[in-house]
Amino acid sequence: MLRAVLLGPPGAGKGTQAAKIVDKYHVPHISTGDIFRANIKNQTELGKKAKTYMDQGQLVPDELVCDLVTDRISQDDCENGFLLDGFPRTIFQAEKLDEFLKENGAALTVVLNFNVGKEALIERLTGRRVCKDCGASYHIVNIPPKQEGICDRCGGPLIQRADDNRETVENRINVYEEQTAPLIGYYREQGTLADFDGEQPQDEIFRAIVEAIEAK
Ligand code: AMP
């Protein structure tokens, strides 16, 4: 059983580690950002509401997020656990999640927290490109695709996320510091927090994550 949360600023490498964790532990990867982006693509009511906030690098209001996540983790495929990526992002969301889990006789196993300096975050996010079709992530300098603009994995086109421009990136980092960073203290007090240096090589971070999970 693994009920885990990935915590860290935008660009900390949560998505990269999520793919590795899901591969090893076979739990559903639930990314609220991905859910919103899918809703925007499909032009749903939720997508229309979320887009105005996302484009500015602001958080989508708690009331649009919490039920979405509790509904998702109530589904059968989450019976043996889940990996939350990008949720919770406020103390309110964390409290709602704890309440929901408690009502269902469950609790979080571990909160994996990634630390990365601000300059590195800006460099990573503004250079990030993602595959429009499969979501694989690249970086124009650090992780270039074999052929420029084309996904190595599926051949789809690489695009820049609408919120990965410099101005929005800076907003997102400020929003993280103000609204999400307080969760570090919240989970440390709860005894679920495990810290990682997000500037280490990906494989080393993953090794440390596995160790932390196995120790729980
Ligand atoms: P991400 O893909 O996790 O970087 O999320 C992209 C954007 O989606 C964020 O900048 C927010 O606008 C919105 N978002 C994703 N998850 C949440 C959340 N838990 N609470 C509020 N807004 C969110």
C-alpha cells in the first residue's frame, strides 16, 4: 500500500520522479495539473474556469480542486494506493485530504518533498518542452530530444506549456512560496515528510525515494 504525495515547487522534477515511482509501485499517478490541462483541451466547464487562473500562474480555487481529487481517489484503481502530484497545494487542501482519508480509515504513507533553488527552477521551466501527444518532458539544453521538436518516445510534436513563459513561471514560484511551502511544516509535524535534494541526478533521487518508501 502506497499513498504518497509529491511536494515541491514547479520545476522540481515531480513529474519525472512520478513516472519512475508509478513504474515500480504500480499505483495510479494523479496529477491535478494534467487533469486541468485535459479539461482545457476538451473545453469542459471546469477547463474554462481553471484556464483563467492557470494562464496567470495562480492557483485554481480550492473548491474546484478538492472534490475532483477525492472523487478520483475513491475510484477502484486507488484501492491499493495512489501518487498525488500537484495536490495538495494549500493547507486547506491538505486538511481536506486528511479528513477524507481519515473518514475512510486511511492515511498518507509518505510526502516526498523536493528542494530546488529558484534560479535552477526558472532555467528548467523556461527551457522545458513537453510532448503534445504523450506528455513526455524534455529540456532544450539539459534533455534535448534526438530530433528537434519531435518526441523520442512517440514521435509527437514538442510544445511549450502555456504557463512556462518567464513571467508566469516567476508568478508560479511566488505562489508556491506563499501558499504551498507551508505544507512542508504541516507534514513534517505529522511525521510523513521525507526531504530530497532535487538538484541531484534523477537516478540518485529515485534511489533515495525508494529507500524512504521502504522505510515507512
Ligand atoms: P502543475 O502541472 O502541477 O504545475 O499545475 C499547473 C497549474 O494548474 C497550476 O499553476 C495551477 O494553476 C493549477 N493547479 C494544479 N494543481 C492545483 C491545485 N492542487 N490547486 C490549485 N491549482 C492547481
